[in-house]
Amino acid sequence: MKYYEMHEIVYQRIKNDGHLSWDKSVSYDDMWLHGTNTGLKRHLTKIGLSFKDLRVLDLGTGTGTSALYCAREGAKCVGVEVSETAIEIAIKNAHALGLNIEFIVGDILNLHLSKKFDFVVDSTVLHCIVGAKDRTNFYETAKRHLDTDGFLFINTMISEGDMSSRFPKEYFHYENEILWSLGISEITERKTIGEKSYFAHRTLLSKGNQIEEFRQNGFEIVNTEITSDSDVKCLVALLKLKS
Ligand SMILES: C[S@@+](CC[C@H](N)C(=O)[O-])C[C@H]1O[C@@H](n2cnc3c(N)ncnc32)[C@H](O)[C@@H]1O
């Protein structure tokens, strides 16, 4: 099993508990206040765009947190997600809200839709992608699906110095901007650290390294801000394809 396929187990729990999203939203009003949604609204306003008729691709949409929000504001949305259970909940959410969204079960690291978009959105997915090859594939997917004048919107966790003390030592190991976890034995790519077997679970780059990675992958920076809705800070960034 690839490391990111483990999210399916989390979504089965979310479904059983009757939650609406990854962040355990219990109401749609709660979901609209997700940092990605409030960030999207702020950044769109800053550049003088509205959601109306905007073509949005939500990568790793989960239960549709951002796709649902953008569609409610008038955008035409497609959400892609590897977890079948998440997509099942996303479709249920869209029906409950009377929104028309195309939800697809798929791997965003190997995605070839025959459509272009004005906005590609990452709502806390990029930090779930680990390793140079997978991260390059993430940016390639974004580039392949962006129209020439389109924007990539990122909301990703970042690190500040040594993050070791932020994560319980019984389960996590933090080293060189990677968070390793014990996870489940079905995850095949593992490494022994000390006497335990871990898998690479999250990438937490420093702000400077994250911005450098955007540039190296063909994007220029339009706006950035740091938010701190949780213990770990997030970099919210609006990017354009390098001209
Ligand atoms: C932290 S959750 C965020 C979910 C959603 N975007 C939100 O804001 O509620 C990260 C999501 O990325 C999805 N994901 C990770 N790697 C993926 C991949 N390679 N293809 C598709 N989805 C992926 C996970 O399954 C999970 O739903």
C-alpha cells in the first residue's frame, strides 16, 4: 500500500462517526470556515476575481471541503481524491447542499483530465506528499491542468526549526523536514529508525524551502501569508505559471 492510501482508513472512521470532513466538521457552516476557504476568498478578492464561473480543480478534495465551498460561491468544480469513502461522503455532501460537482476517485500524482482550469486548489494535501518524485508529480499535475493564466492555490503545513517536540515520540520521528510515523504494516515503503519501522508520512518544509520548491517547479509567487489555525503553521500561497 502506498503511504497516502492510508487515508482511506481515516475516512471510514469519519463516515462511522458521522463527520462531514477530514477536520471533523459537524456542520457546513463549520466547513466554510476551513483555512483554505477563507484564504481562497481573501486571495481572490486581493486580485480582483470572483468565484462566479471560475473553473476549479480541487486536488485531494477529501469529502469536498473546498470544492463544495467554491461551488456554493458560483464556481464550476471538479474534486479528485484517492479515498473511495471520502468521495462517497463528498457526493452525499453535494446532494445535501444541492450543488453540482464532479467528484472523481483518482490518484492526483498521475492525473490526466482532458480539461483546463482557472484555479487548481491544494487544501492541506501537499504536506501529505513525500519524496522528490511524488512531489514533482504533484506540481506536474497542477501544471497540466492549469490554463495559461491560471493560478495554483496552496495551503500547506510548514516547519519552524526543529519540530521534534511537537509530535508524540511514541508514534512519530521528525528529521530533516520529514515526519515519520509507525502507521500500519500494510504501507510498504518503510525505514528502520532505532528499533522501530516507520514510513515517511508528511513533508514539512521551512517557508524558505517551500517557496524555493514552488520556483524550481515552474511557479512564480503572487501572494503568500502564514496562518496558524492549528499547532503547526501553514503557508498559504497564490502561484502562477512562470512566463
Ligand atoms: C489532510 S487531507 C485534506 C482533505 C481535503 N482537501 C480537506 O481540506 O478537507 C489530505 C487529502 O489528500 C488526499 N490525498 C493524498 N494523496 C493523494 C493522492 N496521491 N491522490 C489523491 N488524493 C490524495 C488524502 O486522501 C486526503 O483526503
